[in-house]
Amino acid sequence: MQANAIRKITRRVVPLLVIGYIVSYIDRINVSFAKFGMEETFGMSATQYGFVAGIFFVGYVLAEVPSNIIMTKVGARIWLSRILVTWGIIAALTAFATSVEMVYVLRFLLGVAEAGFFPGIIVYLARWYPNAQRTKVIATVMVAIPVASVLGSPLNGWILDTFDGALGLDGWRWIFIVGGVPAVVLGVVFFFLLTESPEKAKWLDDTERAWLKQTLDAENAERAQTAPAGHLAALRDKRVIALCLAYFLLLCGAYPLAYWMPSVVKEVGHGLSSFQIGWLSAIPFLLAAVGMYITGRLVRNDRSSRPVLIALAISVVAFTVTAFALGSPLLAFTAITVATMAAQTAKPLFWAVPTAYLAGAGAASGIALINSLGNAAGFVSPYAFGWIKDASGGHTSFAIAVMILANVGALVVVGAIAVRTRARRAAAVPAP
């Protein structure tokens, strides 16, 4: 009965969320291919491109917590649908920018529009899945990140090669149009197909709903004993702040991959077409998707920090090899593929920690704060990558040092959190 209920939920809920997250991530990172056209149109430098990539996250960070609080008031179905429609419209409007400054504004507004989507998904899943299944399903949904790059990279390369000049628009402008329209359509689909909560799931029978409610209520009651009570308490909680820092560092080591992968591939693989660059850029993310899916099913202890620590350690080694191997295309591509797999796999492994700790209203605001402050890395790291690349005279190896140091920092912080948590459990002292 329990397994049957989980299968039903997974069939009904997860595909919608995965498709939505794929579309959101494509709209977030397609600027990595539009970069080539914007450089010609606007004379954009690497530093300016880093700002274009990063300004998205300023709006995202500012609107994230308010967005999740609103979702708790109006419901996930309405709010997630609203997010999809508004970001799709803004993404498509970016195609008609007439200056770098206008791109800055639209990317900022895109961040505001999309804010709350991912933490909303995490909170939504916590209302459907018990602890034992949550790591697996979060890993499944977050496979959307590398899958978005797998699909988006060749798609955007094809758009650049094929649509350039169509209807008088440059190829890079079509990238934003083709990326934005599906989000609007999907927003309508979400509104009609997404089920708000298990209590409203007519496709579960009475026995399944009763078991799910009893299980989730018991787990929420257990978490509530040590979790911050309410929105404000969660925002001030020391462990939540520590998790914010850990996630920030983790993402500092991962985000440049999404925004600079095509540029790195173009640098090490001379004479490649946009379509070839797109396919090669997709390979590391394809393998990362496989790694995330398999890892999510292998992890059995939902509260252990060991899996994320192992993933971070592997990424440190692989990024270091990449930085010293840029002159050897095959070795550099192999190393950055391993680094991508490790950095992407660390994300869902990380989210098992806060979802096993936070409960009630504090879960919505706490998870939103961790995600929003963590995603400030989306501004800092791509911009730092571009600035270092310009300042060093185009040396990508110096820019990769940003990711190495960030992963080392994430390793240290997550390790410290793990040690302190184990000590508190051993002493039977509630977490703050």
C-alpha cells in the first residue's frame, strides 16, 4: 500500500515538476549561447557578460523569501503557475533588447519573476513525500539541471546556426523567444494539472491518503521539536544561516559551468561550429544527470552529510586537473566532465539536510532563505569568472580557481556542520 501510494504520487507529481524545472533552467542559462551574438551586437566584454549572467540572481535573491511566503498563503498550484507565465514573458522580451543595459534590466526582472520556483518545489515535495523517499525524489527532480543543459546546449547551438536572420532577427534573439514561449504554455498546464495537496488527491484512495497523512504528520511533529517555529525564527536560526553559507559556496563551484561551459569548449576545441560546441557542452551534463539519478537511489541515510562531502572532494580534484590541462583538449574535457558530474550531484545530496531539519511555516521561509542566499553565487561566481578572465589576459585556468576555492570552502563548512550535528546527537542536545 505504501509503495503503491508513492508510485502514484511520483507518476502524477514528479513529471510536471521536472519539465517545469528543465524549462526554467534552460531560460536561465541560454544566455551562455546568446553571449556569442551579444558580443557582436553590443561589443560586450567578458566582464559585462559575467554581469549579465549574474544580475539575474540579484532579483532572484531579493524576491525569493517573499515569493515562498506568498506561496504558503495562495497555494502552490496558483503560485507556481504564475511564476512560469511571468518568467516566460520576460525571457521572450529579452530578444528585443537594444543595449547591454536593457539586457541587465530584463535579466534582473527574470530573476524576480522566477524567484520561489525551486524552493517552492522543495516545500511542495516535502508535503507529499516522507523522509525515506525525499532524497530520491529531490535527486530525480534536480536531474532537470543537467538535462536542461543536455537539451538546451544543442538546441541553442542549432538555433544560432539555423534561425540567424529569420524575420530579420539575429540568432541570439531567437534563443530567448524559443526559450520563453514554453514557460508560458507550461504555466497554464500547471494550473490545471497540479494537485495542491494529498488531501485533494482524488487519485489516491482513502487508505493511501490516511497512511500518508499519518506518516507526514508524525515526521513534521518530530522535526517541529527542534526546528525554528515560524518564518521569522527560521530566518534567524543559526543552523539555517550555516546552511546558507554552505549552499552559497557549493553553487559558487557549480554555476560557472552552466554559463561558461560553451566558452571553455570553444577555447579547447578550435574551429568547432556552434552546433558542435552545443553537443560537446551537453556531454558533461548528460553524464551528470545519470550520476545524480543513480546517486539518489544509492543514498540510504537521508541525514548523512558523507555523500555530499565525497562529491565535493571529487569536484575539487577534477577542477584542479582541468585548470592545469587546458592545453590538452582530451584531458581537459575529461576532467571538466568529472567535475561537472560531482558538482551537480552535490546539489540534491545537500538538500536532504535542510528538508530533514525544517518543518511547518519555517520550512517555507528557511528553505527559501537557504536557496536565495545560496543562489547569490549565481551572481558572484560567473561575474568573478569573467572578471578574472579579463584581468588575467584571457587565462581560463585562473578563473577556474574560483570554482576550486569555492568547493574547498563548501567542503569545510559542510564538514563542520556534520561534525557539530553528530556531537549534538551524541549528547542528545536539540539542534538550535
